[in-house]
Amino acid sequence: MITISSMQLSSKYIPMKKKKSLVKTEEKLVRKSTSFSGKKTSKETRKKMSKVMKGRTPWNKGRTGVYSKETLEKMSKSQMGKTITKETRKKLSKAHKGKTMSEESKRKNSEAHKGKTMSEASKKKISKAHKGRKHSEASKKKMSKVMKGKTPWNKGRNNIYSKETIAKMSQSQMGKIVSKETRKKLSKVHKGMKY
């Protein structure tokens, strides 16, 4: 008969029960979906994630410099070529309506973009995307309402455009016919002005 001493028994490995994760199942679900696995999440899963995240403050809100340059590049590449559906655009528009940027945020944005120059390729892309687009009457009225009472940034300033820019502006206006209604409006606006 084989007997096991108390010393042998204590040194023997006894497997412990696996501790349950303290992370909630909902948070696991969100973490899994946000990993860069390339898998697409179902509508049902998205709804669950949306429900879980509602009312929570994002961990990176108001924080800067939390991502490395490599991570930012990866994030940028992962979004390239993606097209946003009309439905999503409407949702984004609805979510951002009524939101106003604070003066501090405006200043930070301004500082972040100072000194940045856009490549010729990017300029061409933007130009191509906007060519042929016409504003609706409703949009024109909204823009007019917003701009009323504001002083133009270039008012009273001279030599702000280069000769090349002036030539481009002149060329873009060549051949355009101004309607009688527009002429009347321009005449009314310029009456009494001293040059």
C-alpha cells in the first residue's frame, strides 16, 4: 500500500478554479468589436453596443497626444476609401445640430492648423468634388442670414492676393453673365459707397 506524506501532498500541484473576469460582458462585446480584426459587426451587435455606451463619457474626450504617429496612420489607412451612406450622414447631421464650438476649441483648432499647407493633389481633389455643385435657395438664404452683420475678413485690406491668384480669379469670372436682378442688387448695395 502506497502512502502519501503531508509534505508530498502540500507540494503537489492542485489546479485552482479560474477566476471570473471582472469586466462586464457588455464591455467585452464593445472591446471585441473595436479591435482591428477586420470583421464586420451585425446590426444587432451595433444596437447592443450603442445601448451600452449611451450616457458614458468617452475615455479620450478632451485628451490630446494619446495616440502615437504610427497608430494615427493605421487609423487613417483603415478609414480610407470608405463611403458614408446617406442614412449615416443624416444621423451625423442630426447629432451635431445645435452644437456650438467654444472659443477655446476654436483657438485650439486654429493653432493646430497653422503652418499646414495642402498638397496640390489634395487641392485638385477638393476642387473636383465641388465642381458643378449648386446651392439650393434654402441654403443660400441660410448662408445669407449667417453672414449678415459680419465684417468680411478682407475688408479694407490691400495686397492680400498674389498676381497669380488675381489672374485666376479674373479668369474664373470671364464669360459669366450677371442677371438683371443681380445687377440691381449689386447697384443697391454699392450706392453711397466711397472708394
